[in-house]
Amino acid sequence: MKLDDVDLAFEEAAIEAIAEKALERKTGARGIRSIVESTLIEIMYDLPSMKGPKKVIITRDVIINDSMPVLITDPDKLEEPWENALYENKQITA
């Protein structure tokens, strides 16, 4: 999904973790929305002020451990497989 020069990607395991949390809470679709919103709330306020294209990747760790999403801002790395970002301190900048 891409909006406002931000590419948002969810790891398949992250989607499963979101569903697991919603089932644990017995909240259904509204719970899924709440989980995704709480995951993105902090970063969504920072993204508009960042210049250039960005990629945000939601991993299982982000959902389960409330970690920060992977953020890639280096234009040379936007098209690389996103797994490379996981080994560079969760943020890649230009």
C-alpha cells in the first residue's frame, strides 16, 4: 500500500500476530483496527515531516513486542528486499 510517498508493508507473520491478538482479546474486526492503529500511531505523526520516499515495514516483532516499525528512508534501499533493513538498527536513512 502506498499513500503520501509512504510505502506500508506488513510481514505475513505480522498479519498473523494481529489476528492472534484480536482473537485473544475477543474483539473481532474492531480489535484488528485498534491493534493496527496503536502500532502505527507514533510513526504516523513523524512521517509527514520526513522528506522523500519512505517505506514502513510492520513485522511480527512490532506487533508482539511493541517494537518500532522498520523505517527505510534511503532511496537506494527502498527497492531492496526489506529483510536487509532488519539488520541495520531498524532504520535506514539517506
